Amino acid sequence: MNLHHAFEKDNEKQVVDNEKKNIDNGNESITEDAAADKNAENETSEQSADEKMADLENKYLRLAAEFDNYRKRTARERLEFMMTAGEDLICGLLPVIDDFERAIKAIDETDDAKAIREGVELIYNKLFKYLESCGLKKIDAVGKALNTDEHEAVTKFPAPAADQKGKVIDVIQHGYTLNGKIIRYAKVVVGE
């Protein structure tokens, strides 16, 4: 029995050794499979990284092109808006209004100019109504306290009455606002 017992132990040892070898071989094959999987995964991740990089580059180029188009479009629109803005036109017409006002005063000094005066007044009123419809408004100054936000004091003059000290007693050149923005200050004479 000892011999038989020894033989069984030897067999068991061989089986255990074989199983260990199989396990080791299995581990090696598992390790080889894992390495192959990792290589494939690395290739896939490298490929997907390249694809991602190409995709991001494409998106960047598209975004840069869109921004450039936007910048050009807004610059073109801004230029068109500036060219069509009415402020320059109205500022150019203000000297004409001043000339009409001077002509009206000059006509008062002549005896036979009543018809001419009426004609000039009609032209003046028509032109001024048009400008008012565009947003132009005359700054009222006579009798008001000097306001440096609206008035430019050209000279001081002795006030005819005590209550007119520090107030506007005459307007040399009218001031105007366009849609609430002052485009020309009123040149005034202030009482002292």
C-alpha cells in the first residue's frame, strides 16, 4: 500500500504541476491577448485621437471663417449706416437756417420788402418743419438761466432788469438738438 500510496501522491503532484503549467500558459495567453487588445485599443485610440484632432481642426476653421464673415458684414453694415445717417445732412443745413433768420431780420429794415419777407418766411417754415419731422428741435434760451449743457455764453451785457441777471437776454445763434442729442450749442448773451 505504501507503493500505491506513493504512486498516487506522485500522480497528484504531476496533475498539480500540469495544472500550474496550464494556468501559467493560460496566463501567458491571457497576457498575450490582453497585450493584443491593448495594442488594438491604442491603435483605435490613436486613430480616434487623430479623427478627433481633425474634427476639432475642421470646427476651428469653420468658426474662424464664420467670425471673419461676421466681422466683414458688421463693418459693411456700419459703413452703410454712417453713410445714410441724417446728422451730417442736418448739420449742413443749419447754416442755411441761420441765413434765413438773418435775411428775415434784414428784410424788416426795408419798406418794400413785405412780399419778399412772406416768401422767405414760407421757405423757412417749410424747411424747418421738415427738419423737425426728422427730429430737429430748437433749444429755447431767451429768459432762461444760463445752462452750460445747452448754452455757450458769447458775451455779457448789463441786464435790463434785476431779475434777468444770470439769464439769457439774447440769442446770437440758436442751438439745436437732434432726437434729444445736442448737435449745436446756443450762442447767447447773458445779463449781468
